[in-house]
Amino acid sequence: MSEAESQAQVRQMLGMKGAQVQNVPKWRLRLQLMKPITWIPLIWGVLCGSASSGGFQWRWEDILKVLTCMLLSGPLMTGYTQTLNDFYDRDIDAINEPYRPIPSGAIPLGQVIAQIWLLLLAGLGLALFLDIWSGQSWPVITTIAVIGTFLAFIYSAPPLKLKQNGWLGNYALGASYIALPWCAGHALFGTLNPTIVILTLFYSLAGLGIAVVNDFKSIEGDRELGLASLPVQFGVQRAAWISAGMIDLFQIGVAVYLITIGQQLYATILLLLVIPQITFQDMYFLRDPLANDVKYQASAQPFFVLGMLVVGLALGRV
């Protein structure tokens, strides 16, 4: 197998652009629908929420709770969201990503619908199990899962289809990738309070900026089908500046909040982690968003997610 073929297979497994489309087993097509590459930030969000609770301890039961919540947030709920999105995006994918399982005809729609329901029911069942395991008097984690399910549906499905609006759709993504798994992880070991909810929703505005980065690869199809993504609304260069500005400014805003609650050391670390993000924005993203979006994300996002953990650790000390 050539290096190019090997890379194409890896991209297919992770649900990335440039995937192999020939002779792919059915189980790998199902995995591609779930886009495993997108599970990572939600799994990380659970870890950050567990840290912010201040109640996590390095014992087997707590570790198993975190791993189970990661399974809920990543493979099940994100897998459900991504499969649902592919189902409703089959027309636009036929333009932007025709190799994907549905527009390529590699998997029947009936099997896609069955996969959506299986992932949804398994996710809600596991969320309820976690509530019982954590001794919740109110099913907090199940409520979070239901909210995530609703957001996923109105993001992808008509008539609302939030992704048609670059602001609403990307904020829904940002909240789903930051606030929801963070709150679920926090609820495992602590009491979910308004401060955590508001702070993570604020942090999700930085996630909105990250979500915009993904819009640059689908400008052609978005424009043709009338989806008002930010690159379509504002043009490539202005949308890139909006994306970078939101990523940086809202992280700085969280750092300011940490200072106000007496966590100056963690605030300083967070600010230091913003610097390389700005550097990579200047080196790659702002110079050519269309050519360098993947390179930029690979370079800058590790510093963003490390910043999330820093904030979680800081809140766990309050």
C-alpha cells in the first residue's frame, strides 16, 4: 500500500476530508459517519469539567466515571450528532465532499437512520446510568444529554437548521463542544451551579471562532445552497479575522475572570497559552485561510485545549 493510500484510509476512519472511497467495509463507513476526529474536544471537555468540580479523586471508581462520561460525550452523543448532520447534509456533501458514505451511495439511508436512533437511545440510557451512579437527586447529566440532542437536531434539520446562520450555528457548535461536556463532567463529582454554566457558555464564544475555521472548506457548497456561513457573509479574509478575534478575546476574558477570583497564576498560564495561538494565526490562518486551515488547527488548537484544562484546574481550587 502506498503512503497516499494509507493516508486516505486513515482519513476515512477519522471522517476527514480526502478520504479513501473505494472498497471500504461497512463498519468503517459507519465509523466515518460518526467522525471520530470530532470526539476529541468533547472527551477533553469532560476532563476539564471533572477538574473544575474539585471533587475528582484518583481512585478507580472516579476514573471509570470519567471514562464512561467520555464514552457518552464522544462516540455516542457526538457520533449521533455527526451521523444526523450527514443525513441532513447529503445534498451539500454531494457538492463539497462527494466521497462521504451517503452521497457516494455506499450506505443506504435506512441504515443511516437506524444508526442515528441506536446512538441516540444508547446515549440517553448511559446518561441516566451516570446520574444514578453519581447519586444525583435530579437527572442533571440526562438533562444535558437531552439539551445536546435538541441542539444537534435544530442545528442540522429544517425548518430551523441553525447551521444556515453562521453565528447561531457556530455558537451551537461551540456550546456543544465546550459547555455541554464540561457541565457533564462537572456534574459527575460536584454540584452544577450557575457560575460554571455561564462561564462555559462564555468560553463557548471562543469555540464559535474555532467552528468558523471549518466553514472555509465548504464555501462553494454553502454559497450554492444559500447557507449564510461567515465566510459567505463576510468574505474569506474578514471571516478569518472574526474567527481569530473571537478565539483570542474570549480566552482573554476568561483569564480576566480568573484574576478576579484570585487565581492569578492560572490566569497567567492561560494568557501565555494564547500567545502561540496568535502566532499561528499570523503565520498560517490569516495569510491564507483556505490553504492553511488544517495546518492552523493542528498547530494552534493544542494550546486552546490546554487552556481549557488550566481553567478547569483553577475553578477546582475555588
